[in-house]
Amino acid sequence: MLRLNTQTFTACAAFILSACDSGAGSNQAVAAEEVAKTDTMASCSGSLPARFATAQDTTAYQAKALSHEGMVWVEGGTFAMGAADAEGRPDESPQHQVKVSGFWIDATEVTNAQFAEFVAATGYLTTAERAPDWEELKKQLPPGTPKPHDSLLVAASLVFNPPAQPVSLHNAAQWWSWKKGANWRHPQGPGSSIEGKENFPVVQVSWDDATAYAKWAGKRLPTEAEWEYAARGGMKAQVYPWGNEAVEQGKPKANTWQGSFPDHNTGWDKYQGLAPVMSFASNKYGLYDMAGNVWEWCSDWYAADYYQTVASGESVNPAGPGRSFDPQEPTVPKRVVRGGSFMCHDSYCKGYRVTSRMKSSADTGLENTGFRCVASK
């Protein structure tokens, strides 16, 4: 059973902060709390309120002809997936052998211009543009939870709201807030715009939105294995898509956070927030922003112990676990995101490492989350 954070429920347009209430669930919640005390990455996407909106039926959308324009062919092969160094988190190990078939992958993250073409062709409304469905929402709440006022069940999305001073890094709610009217067209809420930013990655898109776009484009979201294989760019035992040089050594290599997170970004890499795609050098496969800029949705469910279940033998084209399980939030189904974002800093979230895994509920949009697509041969 979920324990509802009433203040968050009211302030965040009736979305949920999940934790288990009793029995075994209570033990899991306590364990998750202990992890969060020592692992700042745990709060990077943990305890974000989930939306539980009803996904649109995309079966009626006419897929356009698949084009490989703007895509890169990646020859298949076998690689060691996961982390083998001290920086790897528990869900990144053990390192294990994986074989993937060749695939096409977008050279860049899907842009605002590309997503706008999809919306114009289909009339699609993103998750953030639709009010939460109370009938779906209440399924995630304790029986008898009263329905909130309709004024709270509004279209909204999560916006980065940096504090004015240093704060503890164990509570992401200090820099994320739900904002009415925030969506892919208005990433920071009413008054913000993507005008002139056609070549920036689209954000405030849920996993459902990304999947709908990919289906329309005749493509699909990458598996987590495909994503990591592509990010490595053919290199072995390297920490980042460009090699082993630290992100802030030498010249800027990715759009990340410099300074003190989350209150002060020096902008050393020339960007305070999102950057246009292709603003930094590609990896050896010709793929841009495989580190930083925005987190990227993968097709896989997230399970914290998945690597342990596939550690023996070689996995061939793995599609991830059959279901989601995040011990920090056992009741919230989540999908994998990869690659880090402009908000990643080594004091808090080194998500730009090629092995770094993060997760988010499929119906959640964020100002630092986008996607790219793949296609089989």
C-alpha cells in the first residue's frame, strides 16, 4: 500500500510520491531511505511524483516511411556491458557479456523540429498536455483516498527550479517542481517557448510519448544494451563516450553541470541549460550527445537486480526484464533512461558515464529528458 505525501499531492497537481506503508513493503521503504542517505544518485530520479495518465491509442496513426536520413549504421558485435570500476553503482554490475545485432540509430537526440512534424501529422497530445486520469490515479492509492479538487488534476510537467543557495543533495524535490502548462512546447512552463530552438532536443516527453513518436517514424526506442553498445563507440573499458579523460579536463566534451549543483552553474561548457544537438564532438560511431544534454529513454523496464540475473553466459539482443522493480519505489513501474543530462555533476550524478543507469516512471516528463530512436536492419 502506498503512503501518500499529502503536501506533495496537493502542491504537485495530484501526483504521487510513493513508498510502502507496512509489512515487507515497509522494510523496502526503510532500505531505500538508507540508500538515499549515502547515494546521491538515488535521488536523481527517485521519489519523483508519477503522473499515471492514460496513454493514447496510437494504433490509428499512420506510420511514415522509414528513412535512414540522420541515422548511423552500427555493426553488431559482442561487448562487456556494465561497470567494472569503483564508480559503478550496484545496479550497473556485474559486468556481463552481451551480443547485439547491427542496427540503425539516430545520430542525435530527437529535436523539437522532428517532434513538431510528428504532432502536426497525427494531432498527438503528449502526457504533459493531458490532465491526469483520476480513475487511473486512484488505483495507485490506498482504498478510500478522496478525490482531489478538479483544479489540482491539471496538465503539468516537472520543471527544474534551482535553489538560490546550496542544499542537501538527497532530496530532488528541492530543485524539481510541477508546473501547470509545462510541456514540450513550453519546457519551463507558460511564457517559455521553443521558438528558435528547433534544433534543440525535445524534452518534457514521457516514455509513452517517445514510443508513440518512434512508432510513427517507423522506428523504435533502443534497448538498453543497444544504447550502451552505441555509446561506447567501439571502445573497450572506457568510462565515457570519448574515452577516459574526465569531463572537465581539456576542452568541453559534453553538456553537463559545472560549479555547485544545483544552485550555481558556471557555464564552462558554454551552456547553462539545454544545448542544440551536435554542439559537441561525436563519439567514434558518429553519434552526438551520448553523454550529457538530456537523459534518453530506452525500451527496457528497469529492475535494480537485472544484471545479476543475466550475469552467467552471453545474452543475445537482451530486451531487459519482464517487469519493473525499483526497491526505492516498489509500486511505481519504471523504464530505463541513459546518458545523463545538462544537470549531471560529479558531486551528484555522473550519469554521463557509459554504464550509468537511471530510471523514471513511463508517464513522467522532465526538462532534462528526451530520446533518440533506432531501427533494425
